Amino acid sequence: MSDVKLTVGGAMEEEASRQFIDAWHRAERGETFNERHLAFESWNALARVLTGKRMELLHYVRRNNVTSVRALAKALSRDYSNVHADVKALAGAGLLNASSKGVRADYDAIETRIAI
């Protein structure tokens, strides 16, 4: 498993360049790694995607085998259309994998760097 690394605000292009160069050097040394970097332009952009209900959903998905959005809605005792919208938003942001095989969160933690 890997962690998801979020960057919020600040010089996102500089941070992305630094991460690319760091990954390049690690690959040159023969290191293997699996990481995902996501960027949000502002705190508000992140807060629109990562709400409290969506964090609950991510927590559940990470710890359980979820076969469908309908099964997830039932397990969370939530309305299907709201859970479907949450899954769509989280998948669109790169925080969730949803396919015909089910719904998955393939990471253990979200590491966040927020520029002030």
C-alpha cells in the first residue's frame, strides 16, 4: 500500500516539479515506489471534495470489500443517490477507484501539505 499525498495551494507547479525530480532520482537508484500525488488549488477546493461524509465513506471502503455503490449505500445507511455522488466526486479527484469490480481505496493514509 502507499499513501496519497495532497498539496493544497501555494506553488503547485514547483511542488509537482520537485516531486517528479525526486521520483526520477529514486528510480535511477533502483528504488521501487508507488505513490500518488494530488493537488488542489485552495483549501476551499479540497473542502468541497473531502467532506466529513466522504471521509467516513473512504474509511469504510478502505477497510471493507465493497462490491457496488448500492452495497456501499446500504452499509453506510445512506441514500443511494448521495453515496453515488460522493463516489463520483472522490473518484474524479483521484481518491477512490470505482469500477464494475467494486469500489476501492488503495492507500492507507492521506498526507496533506497546505500552503498558508
